[in-house]
Amino acid sequence: MTTQVIVLNGGSSSGKSGIVRCLQAELPDPWLAAAIDTLVDAMPASLLTSDKGIGFGADGDVTVGPEFRRLEAAWREGVAAMVRAGARVIVDDVFLGGPASQETWRKALTGLDVLWVGVRCEAEAAAARETARGDRPRGMAESQAETVHRGVVYDLEVDTTHTESLDCARTIAARVACRPAPAHQAGTP
């Protein structure tokens, strides 16, 4: 079995989306992208303005309610179903709950070959990118830069503070290419 899912976790403006696009160009087979931002964009407006959905504070704080969590769980299961149906998927997520967020993905992706990648970026660099983008509340990137990684276990980490997305993607692609299948899945007892 070869890698079927690449899960990228990093804070806002850490460079995950750029890495995803570069990975799609670098990897030899087609890979779909599944981004938490796309899920948020797909939410009805009512879930962006109530405590049941997801809220973004003026200081960059993110709060999530029960209806968002329900739909997020369905999204994760949908991503896993696509992989089980034969697609390879790169997940772009922000583990606001740290290891608890990773565990929800682990459960959804049970039985699949997953490469867990931490996408780091120094808080100051992420904040500068956030300001340049202009589409995020100020403070989100800085507050998430380290907190989303606490307690999360990775197979590989990249840092976009001084490394371009393409170079990070090439590091990840090389890991995917040389990743041996576990012995029990490679046909040996």
C-alpha cells in the first residue's frame, strides 16, 4: 500500500494552500485537495453568524459550535469515503483542538495509509502574510502558529518561514515516494 492521504496541519497563513497546489503539480498521480477553508465557505451564512456554527473574532479567535462540528465530522467521513473509493487526497486543516483534532482524523481514516505533515511558520512571518492577504481577521495567524501543533504527532514537518512552498512540497513528495508499506500490508506475515 502506498500513501493515500496527506494531512497538512498548520495555522492560518502558514502556507498550506500553496504547498497543496505544488504537491498536486509534483506528485506523479492526481491528488484531490480537501481544505477546511472550502468547508467553511460551503457553510450557510446562518452558521457564520450563530454560536451553533463557526465564528471569527476581531482578534483572530475562532469559536466552533455543535452544528459546525457535526458538519465537519460528515466532511471528514466524506473525504475518507473518497479515498476508499480510489482517490488520493491532500487534506489542508487547522487542528484547533490539537491532538483531539488529529484523533478525529485518525478515526475517519482508519485503515488508510496516511502521511501526517506539520506545516510550521514563525508567528511573525504568518502574521505578515495574513496582513498582506487581507482576508483574515488580524491575530488569527499569530495565535494559531504554535497552538495547532501542541501535542500533535507528525511523520514529517516543514517550515515555510524561509522555505518556499515548492521546496516544502518536494520534501513531502520525496517522503511519499520512498515511504515503505508496513510489513503486514506488503504481503509478509
